[in-house]
Amino acid sequence: MKSESIQQIMELRKKIRYHEHRYYVLDDPEISDSKFDQLLNQLKMSEAANPEIITPESPTQRVGGSPLKGLNSIEHTVPMLSLDNAYSAEDLLSLEKRMKEQARDEFDGFVCELKIDGLSLALIFENGKLVRGVTRGDGFTGEDVTSNVKTIRSIPLDLNDSVRQNPIRVEIRGEVFLPLESFKALNKERELNGDSLFANPRNAAAGSLRTLDSKVVSKRKLDFFVYQILVDGEIPGDHHAGNLNWLNKMGFKVNSHWKLCRSMIEVSEYCQNWEHMRDQLSYEIDGVVVKANSIQLQKRLGETSKFPRWAIAYKFQSKKVKTVVRDIQVQVGRTGALTPVALLEPVELAGSIISRSTLHNEQEINRLGLKIGDTVLIEKGGDVIPKVVRVLKDQRPKLAQDFQMPQECPICKQSVHCSEGEVITRCINMACVAKTKHAIFHFSSRKALRIEGLGEAVVSQLVDKGLVRDPADLYFLQLTELSELERMGHKSAFNLLSQIEMSKTRGLSKVIFGLGIRHVGERTAKILANHFGSLRSFSEAPRENLEAIVEIGPIVAESISYFFSLSSNKQILSKLSQAGLILTEKKSKISDNKFDGQQFVFTGKLSLFTREKATNLIEKQGGRVSNSISTRTNFVVVGDQAGGKLEKARNLGIAVLSQSEFQKLFD
């Protein structure tokens, strides 16, 4: 390839990046959409003719690649903490007092930023190139969504020259969101396709970013506002306001409505103004983030295990409107929970028409004193879920009717059950149609029987066509039946049947977990499988025998006993046995109780052993493994590139072990 051709392609890339920045970041395009498409197509053809020069940061690489099989977990090197909330002027004054008490000469006002109602995201740049995008997750560990992040046009794939030349690790943090127009267009498309609608832009953004097919994500027009920069793990500069300006110069999209306030009076005015003007924006906000402007003061104030002490989120009051409860219906959720739902006189609230509102349970209805026909005030909790907050009893009509929870499931007509000490009534009939799809999807999930290729769309078709009524029916499917499903075909059907056949050997603990018995999680399933050794012994165990097992309390025992008391659930067990699943498990012997009752947590990348092998070693000696650190944690085992868990362990005074030190415990 000629050097002048390389130069032409490089210039074309630079030109496209410039126009992307004008359009997606500055919202000030210089050329038409068709002209931009021509430039992009020209680059695609040039790169197709010279594939050896295609790089990950080329504008052509934003279209998305092959679908992913799953999202990998990534630990944050610096925790992405959440924000403490403020709801009043008094809360803001407490923040000011705390800051000024700790400040020496560092106090330099507050920076107020609109709190975007989206999904927090960290972008990792190494040597100026975008190498990873990670969701906030639990603040310590997030999910790798790099391929999806690259489809967001307002995110640059490489930094400008001033930063690129420095071999440093730059982390950019911000909020992914879906503009209101894009949200409406997406829901309209889903409605036409017969898909379920997203409840709000935030859910749509979160669901889109975690979609496994980046080509789908690229069509949803996600956007991104940045709010923080870390250089080699540290906040650079002297002032947060200066960092926002620097981020803007680096080519990132900074929300232009931020303001430097010199006093809490200015902060309060800013919050009040935007609470009234929020509906004028093209995206949703649910408050204002107030931060100390001085970086030195931020470092001095530090953070708790959950929140930074130098920032707070002032939450807007939820909007309330008046409407009438026309009826109360009961719906059956995925876990069998019977939930009363108020059918409302349609009313507009926070930009959407509300005609339904959950009432949670019978106790909540009694607390409200609600009757059918009442006039009520509703609001969107957190500006997301509509809820009834008050009954206007002075407007109650004479014909208002009391509501009573049904004594049987409205779908399968079997009797319902409410455990002692709970307020939720449940249908625990596993064959209930309302629960079937969720039960099958859970049964085939990675932590249960791990049937690859059995996604939600396939499960829905199987149930809707009457081919599967419970998880056991999966093992009696025929190739011809599967081949006739939409988007399946002979090869895909054959592969799915192979996966179903392989799942028969997963083991008893996986089957117990896959049954979806309430209160029986993955670890409890392992304990039960190891104790009883067979599904038959487990299903026939008296309640008192269950309660006698360590870590199995009366609530879990009651749930298990009631589950196996239903004939429909017993029939499922019989079919699983007929299908040839391995329903026994050799009882593992605990070599000794060296770590009886002690808790381990792993962090970082393990190179000397797998987490599964280490977990087995711990459990054989009476210990257990947890994903999160707490005061109950006894040991934290550290691998390479350990994140925030290591720092948290040290702060709590928990014993920290290297991989080799951990191995020595079991030599």
C-alpha cells in the first residue's frame, strides 16, 4: 500500500472524528447527515481495500461486532461509590458545615451538576486508546461492556494529542443515558414488534448497555455525559471545575448546565430552578449533585465505605397528581407473588400516561385505607414507578368497595400460601402458567442446569406453543418440534437438544437450585445435596429433619416442605427422573472443621488456582465463600490487579492472604 494512501485514510479518519464531535458532543453539526454518511462509507471502502491498517479506534469500528456469550466481571481499581442523598435545605447546610469544619484554606465553593437519570460507567484509556468500558455494578465490581460502549458516538475512541503522548492510565467516569426522543422511538418500535415496553429511559439505557449484541446497541442512540477524571488512579488538578473544562477540551461531552456556586444560597437557588425547569430538558434528571470544588478538600474529607464525604445528591420531590381507582386486579409475578394492582383513571405524570399502579400487598392496601372507587394521589417513586401515596377519603363515593386478596391463584386456581411472618401471598405451584416461563429460564440458567442457547425468546415460544409446561418437559422435546420455532432451524435445534442432553449430568445441587424453591439459593442447594445425597431423600425429608441441618432455618424448611407437598411439583420430579438426569450426589467429606463458620472473599485475577477449586477446598473444611466484604469476613485472598475490596479489607482490619499464602493453608 502506498504511503500517500495511508495518509489519505488517516486524514479521512481525522475528518470524520471532527464531525462526530461537532454532531454528538457539541450538538452543532457543520455538514448534513447524508454528507457524513458519504465520508463514513468512503472510509469503509478504503479500509476494506487495506484491511491491514484497520485499528480498534477507527470510526468504522463503532457498528458492533459478533454477539457476546456473556458479560465478564471487572474489578474497579478505584471504587465507584454511590452518593448520599439530601432532600432539604437543612441537608445541604449540613454538607456545607462539614466541609468548612474540615477545610483549612482549601474551601473554594461548590460545583453543582444535574443528576442524570442513567447508568454510571467507567471508561479506561491506556496510551490514549479506549481499552475498556465497565459498568458501576456494586461499586467494586462491574461488567465489561466495551463492545457496546464503542457504539456510543459521543464517546471518543482515543484521546487528543496532549493526553495521548503521555503513557498513563486515564479513567473517565460518567453517565450513560437515553434521550427522551430515542426512548419514545425505541418503545414505539418494540410495540410494533410485539415486545414488552421499557418502563422509563433509565431502564432502557441499562438494558441496552448490557445487551449482548452490540449491533442492536448501536441502533439505540445512547448518549454519555462525563463528570470525573482519574489519572493513574488519582483525581488530578486543583479544582473540579477546572477538570470539567479539561474534559471538555479533551473531546468529551460535559453537561453544559453545571455551575460553580460560592455559597449554599446559590446552591439552593440552582436546585430550586432546575426542579422547576427539568421538563424542558431532552433527557431525564432526578436531582442535582453538589460537590466540593477543591480537589485537596475532597481528598481531606475522604469517603465512608459507601459514600464520598465531599459530595451529595439533592433529590427532587416526586410529582403528585390526582386520579381515581377504577378497580384492583391481582397479577402473578415471576416468583409466584400475588400483587394487587390499581387500575387507574388514566392521568399524565412526569411525561407519561399512568393507568396502573402496584399496591404491593394486602397490608399496604389496609395501611392506605384504600377502597375501589377512591380518589387518590399518585407519584412516581424515584421518578420511575408510579405508586399510590394517599387516599382522599373526603372524596370517597358511597358505592366504594372493599378489596380482599383471593384464596386461590387467579391463573392456575390452586390454593395460595403466605408464610408466617410475611406479607406476600404466593402461588408456589411450579406448573402455574404465569410462572412457567420464568421457572424454565431459571432452571436453564448458568448457575443451574446451564443449557446454552435456551434464551428468553425460545422459552417464550416453547410455552406459548404448548410444547413445554414445566422445566422437565425440556427433556422430552423432539428435533422436528424445535426446528419449527421462529429463527431456529435444523442446526440450531440440534445444538439446543445437545445442550439439553448435556445438562442431565450437572448434578443434584444444580437441579435443587434450578427448581426455584423459595429461599433455596445456590449455597443452600449445595448443603442440601451434600446432606441428603439424592433428590428422593431430599423431597421426602420431614420438616424437623430439614431444620436440624446447619444453616437451614425454620423459614427455609417450611418453604421446602410446602413446595414438595404439591402434587404438580412431585410430577415434575418424577419426569426429571424418567428423563435420566443425575439426581444423586456423592456426599463430600469434610476433612476437618479447620475453617468452620469462617468466611473467605476473593479479589483480583487468580493465577495459581481457579475460584471454583478454591471454593471446594474451603467448603470441604467447613468454611464458605462470599462475593462481598463485611464485618463477618475472616480472610480476603488477593490476586493480580486487586481492586477496591483489598482497600476495604485493610480498613476493616481483615486478614489479607496472597495466593501462595492461601495455598499453604491447605498443603
